[in-house]
Amino acid sequence: MAICASLLASSMLLYGSGEFAKQAQDNRRSAQNQLENARSHLSAARDDQKNMTAYAGEYGALLENRIIGDDQRLDWMEGMEKIRRQNLVMNFRYSIAPQKHHSMQPSIDSGNFDVRYSEMKLQLELLHEAQLLDFFAALRSQIKGWYQLDGCTLRRTGAGDVDEPRTTARLKAECSGGWVTLKNRKEK
């Protein structure tokens, strides 16, 4: 009886120690997996920190120029009126369409940002072609935002006689383009 009891106790002890060893190995594997996950998260965080350091200036410039965020329709309109008062062209009219999602051609990876586009049509009256260039230079330098010019068509008006005063428009330009903004997808 004593031998049977000791065999039973020994068997239970061997089985228990085997189960304990198996549980310890499972715990070790789980701890190793957690350690590897933590190492990969730390590596990703370090990479993000390097990227943030490298691109912080550029990102700050995009924020300052109001390219990242909501469209700045009121600022654009006020800027256009400021340009109007500078008399860079004889006269101009513009219309800005509602903002819409814009897919770039060719396609690019925009990261965490949706590219948005507010189409703007311009009709300008000019004395000469250089006024058009001056107008777009003022638009780019005086209005915060990113204006993308798609194209312009120029045509002569009836005013072209040498005897006419230099205050009559000799060219009409119709231009299309738009304001590009980047909207962070996580801010929705």
C-alpha cells in the first residue's frame, strides 16, 4: 500500500511538474512575443520621431500658409480684392466653386491627408501679356494658400488702334485653376 501510495504521489508530482514546465514555457513564449511587439513599437516610434524632426519645418510652413486644414475661402476673396486695389490688371472677375475631393493625376500617396480642390475661374482684362504674369505673381505671393493654375486662353479685343488711349483693355484672358488644401483624415 505504501508503495502504491508513493507511486501515485510520484506520478502526480511528475505530471504536475510537467504541466508546470509546460505553463512556464508558454509564459516565456508569451513574454517573448510581448517583448518583440514592444521593440517593434519602439522602433516605429523612433522612426516617427525622426520623420517628425525631418519634416517639422515643412509641415509648419504648410500650416502657416494655410495649405493644411479647411479651405480659406474668405481669405482668398479678401486677397483677391487686395490685388484688385493694386491695379495690376485693367479689371477681373472670378468665381470659386465649392470644395471637392481631388484625385491627383498621376496618382500619389497623400498619406493621412485628403487632397481637396476649390476650382476658380478668372476673366481678366489686360493692356499687355506681362500684366497676366504680374497678376499671378501677386496671387502666389500675397494670398496664403496653394493656387494651381491649369491654363489660360488669351484673345485680342477690338481695342488695338495706336490712337486709342492706353487705358483700354487690349487683351482678355480666361484662366482656370484652383486652390488646393490638404485635410487630415483623422480630424473628421
